[in-house]
Amino acid sequence: MLGLWLEDQQLSLRDDIPVPVPGAGEALVRVTQAGICNTDIELTRGYYPYRGVLGHEFVGIVVEGPPELEGQRVVGEINAVCGRCSACLNGRPTHCENRTVLGIVARDGAFAEYLTLPSENLFVVPGSIPDAAAVFTEPLAAALEIQEQIEVSADDNALVVGDGKLGQLVARTLALVGCELLVVGRHERKLGRLRDLGIPTALAREPARSAAGRGNEVEIGTGEDISGRFDLAVECTGNPDGFAIARDALRPRGTLVMKSTYAGSLTLDVSSLVVDEITLVGSRCGPFAPALELLGQQKVKVTDLVDAEYALTEAIEAMHRAQQPGALKVLLEIG
Amino acid sequence: MLGLWLEDQQLSLRDDIPVPVPGAGEALVRVTQAGICNTDIELTRGYYPYRGVLGHEFVGIVVEGPPELEGQRVVGEINAVCGRCSACLNGRPTHCENRTVLGIVARDGAFAEYLTLPSENLFVVPGSIPDAAAVFTEPLAAALEIQEQIEVSADDNALVVGDGKLGQLVARTLALVGCELLVVGRHERKLGRLRDLGIPTALAREPARSAAGRGNEVEIGTGEDISGRFDLAVECTGNPDGFAIARDALRPRGTLVMKSTYAGSLTLDVSSLVVDEITLVGSRCGPFAPALELLGQQKVKVTDLVDAEYALTEAIEAMHRAQQPGALKVLLEIG
């Protein structure tokens, strides 16, 4: 079959990839549409030494599996778990010690004609959700993970740092809570999509590091000072400047959610985190069922985030497009 | 009056310090005993540019103040707050934006014959608590702050990293919860004091950084591997090796409480915190009332932590003693 293969950080479009054979309890899925995520891009940069078919955001049709799933249109939870380790037995299956992860860890991914996943990972997509929205289920679930980990209330004042794909979804899910919300980003066009939905935004200038102080003075487009104003800040940029903006914006005892992985390590002023009693929360994969529910009820708009669609034969070009400054979601039309 | 003065990171014993004059709402306290904390030592190393009388752990007698306090033996909450800022008005007085902090920020401290604090900061010490125990109220409160911030249950498996003054108190307060507990430290003598109380300990060897993996393989004295075993790890060493041990010991979705300030910044593998959904919690000053209650009920032993007592005239020598490897609490007998 045709697929986008990653090996030694090199991408190649290969037509000689064997159709995967579902193992016990697994289903074979014909992929119809897939989405490019920043993690895919980071994998090509060596974030994790993965070798195989790339991709983990998808919609597809089950062609082999349990009778109740065969022929169904599905999305899939990307962590394939053992069910027997300490994490699995203690209600943390996404942290399974023996997990494979679709297109990320030891399991061929979604940028190909077919993929396999455990049947228990698959969720039937209601007919009301078009493919171009359903393909957002996985990143939308990741955005919702924040609210699985910490309580966000309508009284909170929340900052989202980053106007990219993940920042957009995080902001849109936080907006549903009714909390006070501000999204800081560097791309006027992307911020505009949030303002279209009634979400306040601010354009970040380069942070001017103060000579004397320990923090960053973040001057935002409005001339407003956001330092120390927020109960919650969600870092969705994956770069140290974004982290610095999020940290600086928090009040004492505020919470900083880290949604993005970082290519390198990050140097923190830990003493200031102790003195201000800041909580940092790492956040990764989230729950599919509520994400699908939000999409079905059209409570979260996602299709406006699609910048481009490419055929699988153009997957390498699509990956380039997804890395252009200002790009939002790039989709692959597969079947 | 006599006092230990810090200026430009230099300590001097001065006898020309004016007796402080209590402001509105403040009391004048004659200090009877004071304790040396690692923060005092860090201040001499330039952790924060403080100039004035050092010291914030004390017991004393109120010599001027409201009638109900005059003549009483007291301990005192170290943050003097404005009551009007956003932090004060929102139930976070220890984070007051205009606070002074006894012996730490813009308020002369306890290593002197007299100090002043707002009367509302003072707590009368029950007669059953000797001075040498009451002087531990402040650090004991700091240890209890952990349980104000996160829920620790008897089902939890908790690791304390560090066998120093703070690690000892943290371990002793966590032991009261009845959770599974292990203290890792580098000083056999200090660990012995915990074992005397029935608290399991392990001697940490130098962490051997693995060539391939991202974490530290922490080999402990028993030959046991503590990697990934704990729900909660409390870092009480203030050094990067201690942080690495705490991080490595956590299971996915575990919580790392940072109790110590660090002289410099710390470089973290943030991606691993995101992937493992780790929560980091900075933790500082805590509640005095429950600390005094524990001391009054003799539920937490503290006096075995006293290594030496010095007169105020020997305060510089006492500071040196407190910095010797393996030292626990050094007290100053003042009045």
C-alpha cells in the first residue's frame, strides 16, 4: 500500500508498504482522511526516534474487525495498551508501560491507506459529523484533557499562549466553560479566527527581557500588561518564549498547563515557582467520547482551521506546507 | 541592640542596631530563641538581595502590643501583609503583593534581641510546648503547606528526597497521614533519626546518568530501583540531583512538590513532563495553627533535630556550623 514513511528523520512516499495485519483484538481500518499534527513535524526533527508510517489523526472505515464495527466510520484513540501493567490497572491506560502509539511509538500510523488499532480504541463517528470535522477528534480530545486534569470554572481568568492548531482548540474548549479568556499569539490571521468566534486575543510582541527583574515583561498589542493577571495559563507553543509569557502571566498559586512538547530542554527559575507556589501540569492525550459529543453537537467549530487538503501522493508536499509559518491544519485525503 | 546583620552578602554581629519601633497594628517581641534555616544561608550567598537583620524562625515574648498579647510567649507568621491587594483580598495573604517578610524581604529579622511583626501574625504558644520545640513552628508549618495544596491519602506512596531539616519535617508530617513513605538522603546519620521514628529510608548514591535513556537511574543503598514507583515525590534538597531523583521516582500523572528554592535555575526535560502528565507544585509558607497543634499534642517530634545551640554573640559561628555537611538545626539562644 501507499504511505508516508519516516526513517532516520527522512520522509519518503513508499508504495511497497505491506497492508498491516490486525492482531488479536485489533481491527483493520481503511483511512479516508488524516490530519498533520505538530508532533508529526517534530518526529521528522528527531523529537523521538520513530521509524514507520507517520500520522495519528484520522477518520476511516473498518474493513476487518468485530461485526459491530465492520463498515463503520471510525476515529481512534492512539494509545494501544496492554491492560495488565500498573498504569493500565490503575486507571491510567494512556500511560500504559507497554503501549504502542499510532504513528509515534512502534505502530505504523495513519498517513497510509490502512492502519490497525485495537477494536476497543475505535469510536463510531455519528453521521452528523463530516470527515473534515471528525479528523479533529484526537486533537480536540487532547485539548479537553486539561479539564480532566484540573477544574476550570466560569470564575477563572484563563490565558492561552499560542494561536496554532492546539492553541485554537484549547481556546475553543475553554470558551465553553464561560471563563474569562485571552489568547496571545504572534499571527494576526490566526488570532482573527478566534475573534470571529468572540474570543478575545492579543498580538504578542517579542518579549523584552527586563535587565533587572527575573521575569519577562510581556508587552502585548493592546499595550496592556498581562503580568500576574491569570489564574490559569495554557502553554501551546512549545517554545521557551511561550513558556515565559505563560509563567509571567500567572498570579501566585496559579496553574500553568503545558500542552506542548519541547524539542530541547527548558531552563526554569524554579525558585520563583516555589516562592509563588505555581503549579505546572503536563498534559497529553485526552478523552475521545466528549470530543465526539462536542463535534456532534457542533459546540466546537473546527473546520475553519483547515488550511489545505492534499492527496496522499502529495504527502511530502503537505508536510512542507504544514511547516510554513502561519499554517493551521493541513489534511490528507486518502480514500 | 545586638543582632546579626547581613549586607552585601557579608555577615556582621552589630551592637548598634536600633530597637525596632512597632508600627500601627504591630507588636514588639523580645526574641528568646531563634533557628537557622537554609534560607538564611542562601541569603548570605545572594539568593535574594536582602540587607538587614537575618532570621525568621523564632520564639519570643511580646513586650509591647495589644493587651491580650503583652507578656505572652509567641511565634509569628513571617509574611507581613497589606490586606488590600488582590492576593490578600482573594485568600492568598502569604502572596501579598506588598508584603515584607521577616528577615527575608524589607523587614529586620529574628537574629536580634527584638523584632516587630503585625499583632495578627502572632500565635500564643501553649505552655506545654518548650521553646526548643516552638521554634520549629515556622518550618513545620511550611512542611504542612504540602497538605494544604494537594490531597495526600493513606493510599499514596510518597517519596521525600532530602534528609535535611526540611526533609525531616516533611517526612514526619507525611508519616501522620499513614501513607507509604520512603526518605532518600545522603547522610546516614540523618536518615537514622527517621528510622528511629519508624520511617523507612534509603541512602542515595551518586545518580548514574544513563547513556541512552532520558532519565536518571537512581540506585539506592538497598539496591532497590525506585524509578516510576511513587505517586508523590517531595523535593527538599534544592539541588538538581535531588530534583532528578524525585522526577525519576514518579509514576505517570504523579506529583512532584518543590519545597526548596534553588540558587540557580534548573534545566528540565519538559517534554517528558508533558508525555508523563506530571504535576509540579511549588510550595512555600504554611499554616501556623495546625503546626502549633501538632507540637502541642506531641504528634511530631522536633527537638531531636537540634544539633547545637549558640548564644547570639556567637551567631556568626552558629551560621558556619549550620553550613557544615550533615548539620541539622542550629539554634540561637537569645534572651
